[in-house]
Amino acid sequence: MEFWAMVAHESDSGIVLTKQEVGEDFLGPGEVTIKVHFSSANYKDGLAITPGGGVVRKYPIIPGIDLTGEVVSSEDDDFAPGDLVVAHGYDIGVSHHGGFAEYARVPADWVVKLDGLSPSDAAALGTAGFTAGLSVQALLDHGITPETGAVLVTGATGGVGSVSIDILSGLGYEIIASTGKTDAGELLAEIGANEVIGRLPEDPDAKPRPLNKARWAAAVDSVGGKSLAYVLSTTGYGGAVAVSGLTGGPGLPTTVLPFILRGVSLLGIDSVFLPIEKRRELWGRLANELRPQHLSSLTHFASITDAAEVLHAIQQGSHSGRTVFNVLGEF
């Protein structure tokens, strides 16, 4: 069996993503073989083709941490040829060949059968949308309701941020969107933001204060760093911050004061190693009560052969929303 893939190769001059015909040995181990219809662009995919990105363990690799498509063969009774599925997280696209190819083979306990979502919609959600769903669910589980108060969403034009706004809006929350993109206000309002503000903190050079005036009841943060520290210091009593990203850096220059004086909770969100049963349960919610209402407004489509260009835009911070890669028939 031979098929086409976008393969990342490491060399002295850097990492190059090239179209390449590969053999069945590129499929790797697993019980479920999938004909890939769509993949998507994620920050982690950008790191996979960035020298020193730190996510890929060994090159060459087929990137693509998200993939959706049709089962063509299965050694597991839970899946049959013709089933429409999504797979993401675990080692996909970092140490196990991913979705930037005509075919992928993965373990059965990494696969979710789609019910109520098309492969296209599932790819539009992808890891970013799934992480948004996890973040919103964490706030719901913490007892944050629309009556509790406004919810801040940082990195509002990114995949996690924009889908979080869409989901929260559908649930009736007041949303404050924080972004550095000054031209994004109209889109953010369209998907449900009640107010759009700039990056946080407003003065990034100011000495951080352990506690500031409370401004919101809860937050979804995909930025980290100084931004997260400021968000924690401005979250109201008993609030919660669901954190999933570190585009602002892995450091957290804060103190214990938001936690012990205001009872703020920091909720860590991991979409990579979440157990498969919980993963399948949340995908069911994303097809129903957590389903975004404006996904089409957030989604752009591109050919898989244009993946390098899109991923470089993500790394440069000039990308917004979600980009879905058409894989089927694009090679």
C-alpha cells in the first residue's frame, strides 16, 4: 500500500514539510485504519515544523494532531468499515504519524465514533474546540453559571478562545473577550462576545499586583504567563480560571493571595491524555448541548498541500479562528 502524505523532515537547515509518497510502514501500529477526510491547523502542529519546537520526538513525522474520516479496516469490534470517526491527542502527530496524509492507523482506544457531527465539523472543532469544550465544562462543573457573572476569554481570536466564546454564548453567559487583534471586534461580537478588550495586562511592563479589583466571575485562559497572573488577580470571590495554553510563556508570576483570600480555583485543562471514555463523552456534548452555533464563521478551509504556509502564520501570530485542511482528493 502506498499513499500520499505531508512529511516533516529535519535537516541542518531546519525542518521542511514536503509532499511525499510513503508506504504502509508509515501507518504505524494500531487496530483502526482510517481514510482521512480532514485535518486541521493547531499551534502544536506549527511547533512540529519549528526547529527546537519541542513536541516531535523523532523525524521524519507526518504532523496533524487532529484527523477525521472513514474507517477502512478495523481489528477492534467497536469499529467497522464505513464508520465516521475523529482521533486526536495522545501521540498523534508527535510520535505517531498524524492526519496530514491520505491514511492513518491508530489504536482503537484513541478513536471516537462520530454521532451528530460531520467529519468536517469535527475537524473544525479539533483539539482546539475540544479543549474549549473541556474548559467550559470545567467551569460548569465548578458551579459557574450565567447568573454568577461575566466570563473572560483570553486569546479570543485563537482556536480555543473563539470556540469557547461561541459555546459560552450559546449557554447564555456574558462574555468579555481579550485580544491583541484590534480588527477582531466585529467577528467576536458576531460569535457572542458582549465586550472586547485588549491584551492583558494593559501595561505589560507594570509590576504585577497580587490582587487587583475583581472584574469577572471566571475565565477561560489559553495564554498563560503574565496574562494568566493578571486574570487570577482580577477574578472575583469563589471564581475559577480554566487554563490550557502557554503562548504567553510557561512562567506564572503570581502569589497565593488570589487562592487563599478570594478562593479562586485554577483548573488545569489537558486534552492530550484525557482517558478515552471521558473524551467520547465530551464529543457527545459537543454534538449537543455544548455545540457551537457559529462554527462556520470561525472556520477557513485550505488544501493540505498548503499546510506549511498556514502553520507558519500560526507561529507568527497572524492566524485567527480555525483552519480545516481538506485531505481527501487534495494530493
